[in-house]
Amino acid sequence: MSLSGIGFDSHRLAPGRALVIGGVEIPHDRGLEGHSDADVLTHAVIDALLGAAGLGDIGQHFPDTDERYRGADSIALLEHVMRLLAQEGLRVLNVDCTVVMERPKIAPYKQQIVERLADVLGLPPRRVNVKASTGERIGFVGREEGVAALAVASIAEAG
Ligand code: MG
């Protein structure tokens, strides 16, 4: 039996911050603002996994009031979630996600993002799909005020 979960996240774009998407730093004049490194895609993936496992959400596990997570590398948070899944006897089948960002284009970094996430998720790259969409110049994404990401994960009992 497979279980599925959904994840959504958004972060504000601000000057003087790094733009980290799926564990990959993308050169840009602004980056994502947040308590951790604000890796919007990794946060959406974490919520999809926690949702599929019935383990709540990212805010419950890594509260933004907790100083331990200030500037946290979100890939390390994803690794922690993978350990929680393993403790529950669960493995990931696949992850599909969409980054909604006006600029810059993530196409040149897509493969690197897929490989980074696949490595942490213990999956072949083919089972991690990263899609890109824009805000068509409308809304907070289109005005380049922020970036959003959506993810769906399927997991199953290991063995
Ligand atoms: Mg977030």
C-alpha cells in the first residue's frame, strides 16, 4: 500500500540572502528570507513526506521560534525527516514537485537539484521530478516578491 502527502511553501525574496532551491544555491541578486535557509522547495518536500507518513508538519518538527534552526541547512532537516520515516519503517517511492518562481530560470540547475534531493531521499534521480512554473507577472510570484513550491510524495512500508 502506498501513502501520499502534499506539501506547499512560500518565502519572501529579499536582498542580501542566498537563493537556495532544493539544496542548490542559485546565483541571483536576491534570496529567500526565513528563519532557516528558507529553501522553499526542500520545505515543501519535507511537508509532503511528513503528510504521507501522518507525522504532522514542518512547523511542528522544526519550530521557527527555536534558535537551533536559525540559518539551518534545510537539507539537514530533510535528512532528519528521512530518519523519522526509517524509524517508522517507511521508504519513499517518488517525489514530484513544482517551483513557482518568476526569475531566474531554474532550468540550468534542475538536474543538480534533482540529484541533490534524490541523494537525500535514497532514490534514483528518475523518481524525483522537479518542474518549474512562473507567476505570469501577476501575484506575489509574478511581482518577484516571493517564491512558492509544491510537492507530492508517495511512500510505502519498507521491505
Ligand atoms: Mg518554509
